[in-house]
Amino acid sequence: MSGITTCHTTSQYTIPAATRQGKWFLIFLLVLFYSFPSEVVGQEPADVPPVYKWIGGKDLALVKPTIKLIPFSVTVNSKDIIIAVATDPQGNVYNLSFGGGVSKYNSNGNLIKTGFIPSSALESPLDMAIDEEGYIYIADFFAGGTTYTDNGKIRIFDSLGNPLPERTIFTSYFRPMGIDVDEENIYVAEYNDGKKGPESNPSSRIEIYKKTERIPRATTSQVEIPYRIAVDSKQNIFVSQTGNNNPEVLIFNSTLTTRTILSNIESPGSVVVDDFDFLHVVDYHDKVNFNDFIAYENLDYNAILSLYNKIKEGISHNVFSIKIFNKDNILVKTLRDNNSNEFNIEFPIDLTFNGCDRMYTINVNTTNDLGLDFDLEIYKRTPSFDQEKPVITCPANIEETLTVYQNSVAVNFANPTVTDNCSFTVTQTKGDPSGSQFSVGTHVIEFTATDTSGNKNTCSFTIKIDPAEEEPDTEDPVLTCPSNITRNVDPGTCGAVVTYTTPTATDNSGNASVTLKEGIVSGGTFPVGTTTVTYEAVDAAGNRDECSFTVTVKDNEKPTITCSADITVTAPIIC
């Protein structure tokens, strides 16, 4: 069960308070348990049955017969039929068609290159696999020659699509039908129809090759018309086969010495094992034999019409599905549309996974003119395969020193470098952005990388801003005195009270003391005559400056003279 479990009660019985509290606590625990993915409550992500959400699709090809009545003939653009899909380590998606070669798409399904591996490099391919190094393996076949030794072949291409003929594996007159690879081996499902080689009796086999060798290390013929093969991390091998009118999925051990049958399968198509060892099997539920579909290019009109009708009827009844089995080969989930278009599963041909959280399927729908419409469907898988944190590396620590009288400085820094097996985003989660002004002190800059699966990693570095280094101050202050002053004496005095503006000083340090060195302070009484006033400015470094001005007091007041009273003198008479 997934989602939130809701409880409804219709009882009128009043529950005692203490009991009610216990009940609601229990309900809370149940809701909590069912509201979160299983891994939250202790289950490992690799053990959780996957949940898929369809997130988009891309049109690939439309295949339909062209009918000519006179003379009657039917032609089909069967070269456009897409029969296999695979992904590389970078998450790019590759489609293999009967006659169009291999086309390359990005992880969102956007076309990168048509004919990444051109059709001219192939003959009659049926399946494709890509290993962890990006090498592409294609099951190919051409019936010709007299020895038949090189009819069947596994062609190998590098990650750029260049052929590697020296590594080609020949399967003689057996046609390779299905292929899978792991770190060590190549697994091939092969079939001989008895018509294209020295052996006239139809026969089938499974072969395992080491990647470094071209001779099989293990072989079994305990199969009957196998057409798809898959291997899990323990080298258990899964083979879907037509059988004797009894389609089934066989399970072999790594040496092909034991065989069992997978239950709950009616008519299998592709078999694919994901990175958590969940087996995905396309099941056509007895409506279609997959072997008929991959022989589509050789069918006549009646066979094409019959196959088309079977596919159309199966789609209309929603019988085609993808069945998911856990590591114990127990069916845990079935994906089908159920008329909801929730999964866009009409007639699935093949499927694959990237290393993150995507499943890709080649899906077919029918058109009204006997056409088959091929699409690439994209799904988000939960939980993700990706449990790996991004690797994020920040730039080195930065140290800057302010210049004299500078309070802050602009600092630019590079973004971190990030690598991850999946797509990611990078955000700055601490500190001011590049180009900001940074003041004295240590500033922490942090970045966080988050991949599409939610895995996070952080890195940080520091920006240290040191104060300006002190330099010897040899610059004198600048002292400015007022202009010379001339005043008359104050009435009745021999001087004058003179007020003047005290000189001011400027200095590169921003501070200088000003003192009276000579003369009389402002507001003092200056005597008649000229008095020189000198001020001195001194900064913290002892640099000094002085200025002078004069204060001249003029005596413009006349003296006051007071004469005595007139004197009368009587002169004596002298005889």
C-alpha cells in the first residue's frame, strides 16, 4: 500500500479519554508508516519494489504497410521497426531498428544523432546491449556463403560508434536473437531455424563468452527458440523463449547447469534486470508471440494483418503489461494502463534503465490504417538507483589585504567543479556572492550540489580580508590660519580684546592636534601695536605644520589734557 491510509468510524460508542488518546496515537503511527517510502522506515532502497511515474514520451517512427491492388502487393517500411533500446553510462538512450541502424538520444529523449551506428554497418540486427564502459554489442545475422561460420555475429562498437571488427564474435549458422552483458561476460540467446546452415534440424542454445575471448566458456541447448536474455548481479540468467507452443521465462545459474521456470508469466517478451536486481518481464498474456513480432519484416500481408489485429485487441483490453519480480523471483508488481493512461503501456517492445532514476520503454500503439506507432516512453523510478553523492570541489581559500584607508574590497571567485553519475544542480548555500564587497575578517562560502535523486554534497572555502598594513606617515598636516587682523583700541584702554577663528588642520590620518605656539589666544587683550600669533598642528606620527597671522591694535584715541584754573597775580609796585 502507498499513500495515506484514512480511517472512518461510524460507531456511536463514546471511548474513554485515555483509550481515545491511545487509539489516535496508533492511527498516527499507521498513517506515518504508510505515508512514507519503505526505505524511510528501515528498508534498504535496493529491496523496495519500484514505483514508476510516467513523465513524458517522444515519437519515434510510424510503420505501416503500403498496399498495391493491381498487381496485388504489400510493402512495409519494416526498416523503421524499433526492436531494442539501451542506455550508456552517461544516460544517453539508443534505439536499434531493423534497417535504420542505431540512433542516439539524450536522457530526455531528444535526438542527438540518427544513424549513430549506420545501417550499412549492420545486416539483420535483433538486439543490443551496452556495458559499463560504453561499448555497444549488437546481435546481427546474415545468411550467406558456403561455410556459414560467419553468418551469426556479435558486432562490437566503441562509445563513438566506431566498429571493432577484431572483437567480433561469430556464432556460425546460429542467429543471435538476444544479448546482454555484465562486467565480465557476454550472454547470447541463439536460434537455428534449419534453413540457413548445414544443420537442417532447428536448434537453439545459450552461450556465454568472456569479453576478452571469442570462444564460449559455457553453452546449453536446454532452450527452444530463445529471443531475449538478461543477467542479474549474481549472474543468474533469465531467458524468454517461444517453447513448444508454451512461451516461458527460464532461469539458469551462472554455468548454465541448472534450470528453473519463472512463474506468473503467460507469453513473455523482453526480459530486463535493473540495477537493484528487480526482473522486468514484458508479458503479452497469450495474445501475441514475441517471436512473431521480431519476424515482422518477413511476414506476408495476411500474417501482418493477423498480428496487427492481435496487438490492437490486446491494447483495447489492456492485457499487455510489464511484470516486476524481486530477487527471489516473486511477482511484486504489474504495470498496465487500466484505461487510465497512467503508464502509457500499450504494446511494450523493450525497456532499459539508466543509472539514476529513469526507465525507458519502446511502446507501440496501433493506427487505423494498419500502422504501428513507435514511441519512447520515459518514467521516473522510486527509489532511485543512485545512492551516490555528487563530488564537489570548491576553489582554494582566498586572502586579500586592504589598502590604506580602505574598509572593504570586492572579491571574485570561481564556481566549484562538480561530477556525478546523474544530472545535478549547484547552489550557493552560505556567504555573499562572487563580486561582493568583503570587510575585514574571515567569510565562509559554501556550495551544495544536489543530483536528480536528491543526493547532496557540500564544499566550502574561506575569504580572509586582512586590514591594511601600516606605512610610515611622513605627510605633514595642513594648517590654515585666518587673515591678519587690524583693530582699534578699546575705548579707555591701551589695547583691544580680539576674537579670531582658531586655525584648523587637515591630515591624511584624519586627526591632528592644533595648539597655540606664540601670541595671545582668541578673546584675549592685545596691546597696541602688532602681535604675531602662531599656531602649530601635529599628527600622531609627529609631522607638524604651523601658520601665523598678525593682530595690530592701533591707538586712535587722542589724549585727554586737563588745564588748571586761571591764575591772577598782582605785581608789587617797585619804586
